[in-house]
Amino acid sequence: MEINRNNIFELTSKCSIKPDKDYGQNFLLEPSIASKIVDSLELNESESVLEIGPGLGSLTHFLFDKCHLTVCDIDSRMIDFLKIFYKDSIDYILNDIRKVDISSYDKIIGNLPYNITTELVIFLLLNAKNAKTMSLMCQLEAFDRFNDLDGEKYGPASILIHLLGEVKKLLVVRPGCFYPAPKCNSVVFVFYKKEQNIFEDVVGTYKLSSSLFLNRRKTIYNNLKTYLGNPEKANELLEKLGINPMARPENIKPEIYLKMYQLIQKKI
């Protein structure tokens, strides 16, 4: 069922559904935007797709007949609502997505809850091992954290996402396109995973960078010395990588962090 401005209030009233702030629920009201988001996945019927936080089904309406669809929502009211319209044509998971095995899905889509966006994106990147494409909506500020490679928001999240794949900004969605309206603009972005065989190395690099960014105002030498527990080894490693010991963690590119991890593990 298409969700739009003309039926949203009737549906929520009839089904006694009020958006829950604790779950970060904001229902998309623009079918044209929902259609664009779904189209960005470039679906075929043989693919298994996971939709996160379907709510009333703004995206579900454009997904259900294009793939093998599973929807996951923590709110039983949303699952019950969707079952009325889609019955057994899709699969349902009533759970916190962070407690679900998502390793088998080919593609992932969702309007992410704004209160846990960063945590969720990192969870998806670390656990959706088979997902070649993800089309996700989040608040603009969170997107900047994932996409920033040379600014104040550059950090472990952007290192992880750029080592695993490429990010394409699809569109900006204004607050008035939702019910209730959030207090910020939203961004839809598409993540394309690279064909590679170093997933475990990338995960290890993310964990390494997370430790080195804990004190991002300290020099990379001081952070690495603490991490390794060995000043001489820290100096030797930085020399091999051609890194100035006085550089800060944010001055080092994702590919160099990967090489750093591999050297520590003696993989190169």
C-alpha cells in the first residue's frame, strides 16, 4: 500500500499508531522519493533483500514484488500493520536489527532510526558480509561522518566504509517529507561494496583505528606507542609507512591504516 500525505493520518488514526520517539520513527510521505530509493538498489527477483525499520511501508510498497523481501522492525505495531496488506508475500522479523543475523542478504535498504544511525551503519558494514549494495537514509550530520575523508568528522566510521566500498550520495530529503518532521535534513546514500578478499583485514583496521582515534589530539606516535606498548616498535612501524610521528590520527588515510594493520599482523 502506498503511503502518502493523503492517507497517513487516516491510517495512523484507524490503526491507533502514533510514531514512537524512542524508536526514532519518522514516516516518509513522498512516494516519488521512496521509489527513487528502491530503484537505487537495481533489484532482480532472485535477490534476497532486507528492509530495516519499514514502519508503515513507504519503501515496502515499491519493494515487495521486485525481490525476496524480509522486513525487520523492533515495533510489533509496524509488523502487524504490514501483515494486513502484504500477508505472506514477504518475511517478517520482529526484533532489534542489531540482534539479527544479516550475513545472508544480497542487498539492504532502510530509513535508519536517527538516534542510533552511526551504530547501525557500522553494524551493517561489519555483519552484512554478502550485501553488495545498501541504500540507506540517515541524518545529514551522520552522513558527513561516514563520508568525510579530510575534515573534522573523519574517523573510524569513514575509514571502515571507504575501505570496504564506495559511497554515492543519492539525494537530500527535507524534514517536511516525513511525519513527524525531524529537525534536520536527511540524506539517502548508496554503498557499493568492493570485490575484495581482505574483509577480515578491514575489520581489524577498523578496530585499530578506533583505538588510535580515542585520543585524536595526540600524535600518531603517542597513540601507537600506547596501543603497541612498545615505543621502538611504534617508531619502526611509522618509519616503514613513511608517516611523520608528529601527525595526528586524522592526517592518515584509510589505505595507510590498512597497511599499518597488516604490518602489525605481519601480513605484508
